[in-house]
Amino acid sequence: MTPMSTVAPTTRPAPVGAQRPGAARRRPLPGRSLLHTVIGVVLVAIMLFPVYWMLNASLAPAGNSLNTQWLPLDPDFSAYSRALSDQGQNLVTSLIVAVGACILSVAIAAPCAYALAQFQIKGTAVLLFIVLISQMIPGIVIANALYTVYTPIGLINSIPGLILADASQGIPFAILIMRAYLETFPASIVEAARVDGCGHVRAFWSIVLPVSKNSLITAGIFSFLFAWSDFLMALTLTTGETIRPVTLGLYTYIGTNDTDWSAVMSTAVLSSLPAVILMIVAQKYVAAGATGGAVK
């Protein structure tokens, strides 16, 4: 009696045009897709129109700013030379303050965020709640409190005073961003470094910070932008003309040149360039750092 031979079941290839059940997807109608594209283009054009008009008005001849044409057919760059001569020092002051506030914010926020994310600290939820509440305090309250503290110690009308004031706005936000990322950092990597003889500071400096580059850059960029666009702290903590950020300089510039809007718009364009360049260069790091702690 011969044993029964088993034959493996054969599967027939699916026809060329066949699809698996549930694999078919509904394609959007051509008309609906075109409508969505048109709506998107219109919304983007509306949002970018103030930027275009600022650039267009900055190229208008002096005295014709109220009758600016829709297209800069006869551009005049003399307003930019006036803006540089009047606001050049203020631009340098804003750059120094913004860079200083960025460095100080990241230097303080990075170890704080790492400790809150990786160490078993009692009351972490309370500390995070306090950090979040600090973001909700009105800026005028902080500015008036700093003015009271700065007056006896001589930090009014000083660059260090503005750096500290602007960093007070960037540090809480940087802590929240970096902690969200550092929560996903594998603790086994730090433990391996500790076994090899690294201390907490050495492991944080040599291992955690290089891996957390995206979140560091994201926190630094937002801190820079907070300080660069600050107006309230500059208005409250500066009383002279020697130390004046470009936001405050632009405010006083409008009051003295209310009929020459081309110079005002030229100053606005120049003050926008550092932020635009920074975001273009570091946009991939910002996108990665902002979503780094979204998935654990």
C-alpha cells in the first residue's frame, strides 16, 4: 500500500487588472481637486499679501508711499540707505540681544528639560504646571517687575538686562519643547555611558546633547525669534537712545517719519530678513524637533 502523496496547493496569480478586496481607493474628482487647489492658492495669497505690500511700499519713491502702485515698475532703493543709516545700530543691538537670549535660554532649558524627563523627581507634574503657568503671565506684569528689580542694580538701558528679560520668555517654552523630545530618549544609552565611567554631566554633554540636536535647534530658534520681535521689554527697560532694539526704533521711526512710509517699510523689510533666513536654513531641524516627542 503506497503512502498518499500530498500536493501543495497551487495559487493562481491574480489577473493583471484585479485588486485585492478593500485595496481600491476612491480617487478625488478632478473638479473637487481643482477647487481645493484654488482655495489653497487664494488663502496663501491673502496671507502673503501684507508681506508683498511691505516690500512693494519699500521700493516706492519717497513721498509717493500713499499712492503706491500694485507693481514696483520704477523701484527706488534710496529708502534702504536711509533705513540703514538711521536704524543700523538698532539692528545690531537687536541681533546681539537675540543671540544672547537664545544662548542663555538653551543653556538653562536643556539641563532642566533633561532632569524633568529622565530623573525620578518628586513633584515633576507641579514643576511642569508652574512652567506652563509662567507662559500665561502677561508680559506687562513681567516687564514692570523687572523694571523694579533692574533699577537699583543698574540694568536699565543695558544689553545684559535685555538679554535676561528676553530669556525669561524663551526658557519656559524651550523647556517644554525639549522635555517632550527627551522623554523619548532611550535611558539604556545613558546607563551604558554610566557603566563606562561617565558622570551625569559628562553623559549629558557627550551623549544626550549631540543626539538632541533637532530639539536644541528648535528651542534656540524660537528663543531667538521671541527676543528678536520683543517690543514690550524694550519699551519698558530702555529709556534712552544708546540701547534701542530695532522694534523700538521702528516705533519711534514711525512717529517721526509718518509721511515717508517707504523708509518705514524698508526698515521693516530689513528687520524681517534675519528671521526669514534663519527659518529657511533651519526649517528641517524645526520640523523634526517640533514633532520629535509626538510618538513614543
